[in-house]
Amino acid sequence: MSNETTDRSLHLNVLRSADGVDCTRNGITSTHTQLRLVGYVVETGERERVKDLPAGVMLTNSDAAPVLLVIRSSAGGYIAHLTPAHRDEETGQWTRGGAWTMAGGNFAHASDSRFTSLVSRLLGVRFYGALAVHDRIEN
């Protein structure tokens, strides 16, 4: 099992509404100002497997909440968002966890070109900007 502080990851900054209203229902972006991208999932309709980030990406900030980049098809194209990541204690692998999440109004971005390159490659189009964080859970 890998140590959480040595996982390959990218530093992301949380962007919130200036009015201070939190619509995440206590999602990770309501309590964290920084996230760390630890992997990605491309939804294909089959059993999903979290893929590791490309080599050369390393961050050791374990205080930042871990998230996954999710790519899914929609209306003939692809869309991307971020969702909280959880580590499976038995396997040491990252997962999305069991809860269904939705956008809570906050976004995350990186000033690191490796982030925009990864999102662009997975979407198949040039990407530049922030991604919605799906950290709202309805009970």
C-alpha cells in the first residue's frame, strides 16, 4: 500500500463564490482551500478503474483533500469535473467512494500546465480553466 504523502498528485486551488454562500452541504470545498488531484476516471459504462497521473507529477501536501478527475460522455462529447477521492484501506487504491455527488457551486483550477494538458488530452479538445467540484451529497 502506498503512503498518502508520496502519491503522485497535482496541487489545485479552490475557487468559491465571493458572497460566501456554501451550497456544498459541507462538501470538501467548504472546508479546504486546496485540493490534490490523485488520479482520473474515464466513464465507459463498464467497471471503472482509477488511473494514476502521468509520471513526473509529485506533490507531498497531505493536508490538501484528494480528488479525482472524472471524464464522462454527454450529448456526443465529453465533460469533466472533480469529485472527492477515498483510499481503499485494503488495496491502497483510490476510489470515488460510495456516495453520488453533484456540483455544489465551487470550482478548482491549477496554474500548472500539466493539469490543463491532462484535461485537454482526456477531453480531446483544448482546455483552459477551472472545473466544477462535485462534492455536494444529498441524503
